[in-house]
Amino acid sequence: MTRLPVVILGAGLTGLGAAYRLAERGGPECAVYEQHGYVGGHAASFRTPEGFTFDEGGHVLFSHYPYFDRVVERTLGPRRLTHRRESWIWIGGHWVRYPYQEHLFQLPPALAYECLCGLLEASADGRRRPANFREWIEASFGRGIARQFMLPYNEKVWAHPLEAMDYGWIGERVATIDLRQVLRRLIFREESQWGPNNVFSYPLEGGFGGLASAIAAALDPARFHLRRIAARVDVDRRIVAFRDGHEVGYEHLVSTLPLPLLLRLLDGRVPASVRDAGGRFLRNRLLAIGLGVRGECPSSRHWVYFPEPQYPFNRVTFLSNYSPLVVPGAGTYSLLVEIAFSPHRPLDRRAAIEDTVARLEDLGLLRRDRIVSLWAKGMSYAYPIPFLGRDALLREVHGFLEARGIYSRGRFGGWRYEVGNSDHSFMQGVEVVDRILAGRAEETYAAR
Ligand SMILES: Cc1cc2nc3c(=O)[nH]c(=O)nc-3n(C[C@H](O)[C@H](O)[C@H](O)COP(=O)(O)OP(=O)(O)OC[C@H]3O[C@@H](n4cnc5c(N)ncnc54)[C@H](O)[C@@H]3O)c2cc1C
């Protein structure tokens, strides 16, 4: 059995970040094990036989890190397109630009009035500390915006009771309220370009997955072991066993597997509190539906949020507006639909696809007889939910794992939605390698 200084489980962007940094530092020796026959994890893309490329849900590329920017520049280079975001909300038969609260002037007067009254009441209300995400929404946005958009949309996308969620993760993920700004935009009818992703890029070729493929192409292929499913991690002997019987020993293990799965794989002296902790991590699932259509794209938008219950989906992306190379040629376009689900919002896949097509037809976004490609992919991990008590649980679990040389990082390995995008994930991989090799403190996945 080989024993390596660093073993990486998973070739998503976190695993790629770790492998990239190890290669850049000139070692030590490492190996990346991935269950699928491709790299990229959730950031991979899939091509249908009809020539349409779809991603695992709407993905756009933006970054908080100069290091990540340099990696993208070195690997993708000019083979990417940059867009100024066009994101909208469809509500009550109206198109409203995102973020909702900054575009109240696009609402019918009665709805805008309700929002404004709610905001004034909320700002006059003595601030008590909200106990959960629902209370935070009500206290921050007031009853109008909460009722119309924030509550129904968040209930749909998280597919969990908002009372079970914390709000400490919000940071730049949700646009909050600046009352003066809201009034200014309402009166002067000014559009806003809020948000870290108001300008985003997207690979020219290969869908969003073009990014992971380009990064992997810059690395030594001999380091990658595809179609190897980790089945057991012996924490005492520091050995990973794979489903096919192969074993590898490690000094340091960077795991990007979903944390509850990693905890299930642990073998050896593991306290029951750690072994059982996996069941407490809440997540939603997602059905992504890709539709390749004959005709001209009916909109120049990038994506649209759908908070209302009559629409089964929470978001529709006009994917062919990201890159012309995700469709087989002129005269075709593609839509990517996301439906979040969970035991709280069960899903009948076949009915959901049928309902989706019917609703998109009603909206004038496609004609059923012009659909030339239909792709659907279920994801059993989509959003790691920031549930109440998450950080204390994470501290306990990481305390045990890290004392045994196991670093669980990434969107589901680290279970911090607020640092779960591609750039964050890649940097978690980079930074954990710097910690292992040089003792440097991690910033992205800093302890809380
Ligand atoms: C719906 C959705 C939308 C998103 N939108 C964006 C966006 O707009 N912009 C953005 O930057 N990011 C976005 N992301 C995040 C991005 O797709 C990745 O999830 C993120 O980069 C995390 O990567 P990761 O490597 O931590 O995890 P993953 O991508 O989940 O990679 C983990 C890897 O581990 C492998 N694995 C699992 N079990 C085993 C096993 N037993 N043995 C071996 N291998 C195993 C998996 O196959 C996978 O390749 C989105 C994610 C989702 C789900």
C-alpha cells in the first residue's frame, strides 16, 4: 500500500484548489481520488446528444480573490465571456429587477406602498435580536417585502422552515436595506446594480465546467484517480479504502466529500457524538432541468427568480445568453430550470418536469413543439443549510478530524454556504495546503 504526505478526496473545485497549490509549491507528493469519471463536481457541465451543454444549476463566475483571478487568467485566459448581470424577479405578472427592495418603482403602487409601510414600521420598531432567519427577514425588510418576496422565495429555495435557519451567514449573500437608498430609487426610478456578481464571467466553451477542465488540464494527469469511490477512512491507521479494494495511506487527508458522508465512512476510535453528528447537517436537494429549444431566445435576461407557489421552479436561467457555444448553433437557445426540494417540499420528478414545461409555455419562454433536447439531473446535495447551531457542531467535528490529520473543506465538506462558491471553494483547497505545509492560518475557512 502506498502512503502519501497528502491525499485529496474529490476533484471538485476545492480538490482542484488543493492539487493546484501543491503543484505550484513543488510538492510534496499527492493523489486526488474522484468517484466520477470527470472532474469539477457540482461545477461540471454535461453535453446532450443534441449538442446542448447544461450546468448543475445556474453558475456564474466571479471572485473575491486576486489569487483565484490569476488562476482563471492562467488556465482559461481569454476563453471566457464577461457579462453585466440582468437578473429579474417575476411576481404578480410583473418583471421587477433584482434586488427587489431596490426596484419598488417597478411594482404596482399598492404593492410598493405595502413595502414602504413595512419598511417604515420595521425601522421604527425597537430592534430586538432576531432568533432565526425568518425573524431576521421580518425585522430587516418589514412585512411588505417579507410577504411579497423574501419569505416565499427563501422558503422555496431553501426548502426548509426558515425558523430552523440562522442568519449570521448573510454578509454579502443577501442585499440588506438602506432606507434612504430605497426611497431614492423609488422616487427617482433608478435601477441598482447591487451585488458581488453584478459583472460575471462564464467560460466560452464547455459550459461552467470549462473552468474545472481548464484547471485540471494545467495539472499532472498522473495525480488524478478517477472512478475511485472512497468507502472507508480508518482514522487510527490513516488509511482510505476504496470500494474497489484499493487502499492508500495518508499523513494529511483533504476531504471535499459532503461532511455527513465523510462521518459515515469513519472507521476506528470515533466518539458516538462525532459519528452521529452527520444526521444534524441540514441540506436541500435540487432538480436541474435543461431545455434545448429551436428558435430565437425570447429574452436578453440572464436569470429570473420565481417566488410564487404556482411555479414549481425557483429560478430559470437563459443559459445560451451566457455563451453561444452551449447550444449547437444559431436558431437555438437553452433554458436551465432549478427546483429545490427536501422532505419539507417533496418532489415528483416527472410531474415537476411536465409542470415546468407548461409554465414556461404560459410565460411565452418556449413552445413545447420546439423543444429539441431535454436534460434533467437530480442533486442530493445542493445548498448546505446554515442551520441554528451549525457553527458549534462544526467546531466539535473539525476538532476531532483535524487532530487526526483530516481537513474537511469545500461547499459540503466545510458546510458553510457563505463560503461555498467556486472561488471560495478553490481557495479553501489552496489555503488548507498552505496550512498543512507552512502552518499558515486559513482565512476563507477561518474558525468561528
Ligand atoms: C445549484 C448550485 C449553484 C451554484 N452556483 C454557483 C455560482 O453561481 N457560482 C459559483 O462560483 N459557484 C456556484 N456553486 C458552487 C460550485 O458548483 C461548487 O459546489 C463549489 O465550487 C464547491 O466545490 P467542492 O469541490 O467543494 O464540492 P463538489 O463540487 O461537491 O465536489 C466534491 C467532489 O467529491 C466527489 N465525491 C463525493 N463522494 C465521493 C466519494 N465517496 N469518493 C470519491 N469522490 C467523491 C464528488 O463527485 C465531487 O466531484 C453552485 C453550486 C450549486 C449546487
